[in-house]
Amino acid sequence: MNPSIALSNIRVLAVSLIGIQRSRPPLRLNALGSLILGACLLLPLTSSALHAKEISVQENQSKYQPYTPGMKLPDGVFPPMQGYTHADLIAAAQVRVEAYLKTHAVDPTLARESLIALATHMNEKFEREGVEYQVSSWYQKPYDDPQARARSVKAMSEEYGSAAVEAASESLAGSPLLHEGREFYKGYIGAAGEAVRDVIITLNNQGA
């Protein structure tokens, strides 16, 4: 099997496996000139997807900045929530993927390298989209219709589960794991996407 050909098919395979279709994130962040999007977090949702304008209030700032206590955020932007930070989502994906690798008796050194690559690619993608801020802010923003919050959470779980799938597929570039075949890497990237989706959707259980 040619790894480069296999890699080009990964995302298509993952969509069929986990039922996630990537459209666009609820809010497109442009790094932290991007984290700071202010009122655009409060734009209304549609039934099909979350939409917002891309706003960059700091033209010269292009590096994502994680939240620190006391950090001033614009109105409508909430700090990341415990359990739903980038680190939390990445850890969940790593646990799920590690279990998958163990069931397939993957060499421990190769498995460790794969998990490091997975975390790196997920972190880069999540930072570009400001996932931890978006999850927190879309969940905590005011809603006139209580069901709108649940729909927002579900949409985010699908969007960012799909982002994890993309990151997982990118992390496999050049990896010997691609030689394991179609079903193997389909399960690998599916595990990452499902893990992230499953974490975010638990927001709908809070207060239930």
C-alpha cells in the first residue's frame, strides 16, 4: 500500500465511520487576534450550523494565547471550562487511540510516537480555531430557547470531533501505521474524533 495514497483517503473514510461532516467551525478564529472576537460570540445560531463573522481586533497578533487567571476577555467570551480545555480534549483522544493501538498490538515505541504526533496536530488545529474558548462561550452564552443550547453543544461536538479526525489524519502522514491498512487507520482516526465528540456532548448532561 502506498502511504501517500492511503492518507489522501483517510478523511473520507472517517466521515463514514463516525458520522461527522466538517463544514466550518462555529466561530472562525484567527489565532488570538482571534480569540478576542467579542460580540461575534453572541450571534444567533441556525438549525444547521453555527455562524459568525471573523473578527481580528489585533492585526499584529498572530499567536494563540492560552487563558491565564485574570486575563481580560471581551464581553461574551468566557474562559475555558475545566474538563473542556484543549488539553482535556487531546487527553481524551489519546486515551481512546492508545486503547485502540493496544488492541492491535502496535509496538509500544511506535504507539508512543503516534500519540505524540496526534497531540501535536490536534493542539495546532484546536488553537487555530480557539476550540476551548468557543466551547465555553457558546455553552454559557444566554439563550432564549433552552433547546438552542443543546443544539449548539451538539453542533460543536460534531464540528470539533471532525476537527480531531482531520488532525488525526494529518498526524499519520509518513507513519508506518499507514501500512496497517484501510480498516486500521479508519478505526484510528475514528477513535480520535469520537473521543472529542463524546467529551463535548456531555455538556448537555450538566444540570440534567
